[in-house]
Amino acid sequence: MLVLATACGCASLSDREDAAAAGALRFEGALAGQDNAALCKDLAPGPRQELEDTAKSD
């Protein structure tokens, strides 16, 4: 299992940059389109939970 985890973490810098850029473009598109479900989906778990908790308390 350690070998698999190590192999998965070996993406090239270019691959990681491409993935980050794609994520940012998805988020920007969802923001522009006011697609709240897509925005929340692209947030990391911690900020997503905080946003959900805040929305419930309002």
C-alpha cells in the first residue's frame, strides 16, 4: 500500500500545475455562473464544512 501511495504522489510539476489551473478555472466558472453547488464541491473539506455551518446558523 505504501508503494501505491508513493507512486500516486509522483505527478510531475507540470501535471500538478495543470490540475491546479483547471481547478481554479472550474471554481471561477462556478462563481461567475452563481453555481453554489459546484462552488462547494470544489472547496476543500474544512472550508466547505465551515461554509455549511455558517449557512445553517443564518
